[in-house]
Amino acid sequence: MHRKLRRLVAQQGGRVNEIAFCPHTPDDDCVCRKPRTGLLRRLSRRVERPLSEAVLIGDSARDLQAGADAGCELWLVATGNGVHTAQELGHKPTAWWPRVNHATDLADAAKQLLGGY
């Protein structure tokens, strides 16, 4: 999956610098599993960039909660669970919900972030 992601992004002229994932189950109670921020903080240290400069693009409330707690710019994509997440959070908003940007998919988020590139 990671090779395919890198290849597809490269075909569009982009580059994936880092890929990280949490290998744990919810029962493991680890700090890297979203909505906790351990994985994001580890990535921040690895790339030597503050999370305040990071963009988190996700399709679930857990994704967005982790990004909000870490201080990232938040984007919700409508793919995957995104439509359901938008409906859920629209009915029961959180303090960070007004900060969430919306995109139809990852490509749309990237275009918006790059100013319509």
C-alpha cells in the first residue's frame, strides 16, 4: 500500500516524505493510536517541524480530534467516513469543528492547500 501511494503521488509530481501508522489495537491503550497525539508528535520530531505547521487530512472524528489536540490545520475529506463524520459533528459540534476545512477528496484538499495549483 505504501509503495502504491508513493508511486501514485510521484506520478502527479509529488513526494511522500514520511509514512507512519499505529500497529496497536484499541485494547493496547497506546499513545500513538488516534485520537491520541503520540504518532503525530513522533512524526513532528522526525521531520523536525512543529505540529503548528502541520496539516492533518482525515475522514473521521478521531483523525480530526488528534489533529486538533496537536495544533494542526484540520481538513475533512468526504471520502471514506467523511460524509458520516461531517453529519455527526454537524449535529454535535466540538470546540474545534469550526476550524475544519472541507474537501471532496485528498486531491481536492491538496489543490485547495496549494491555492488551486
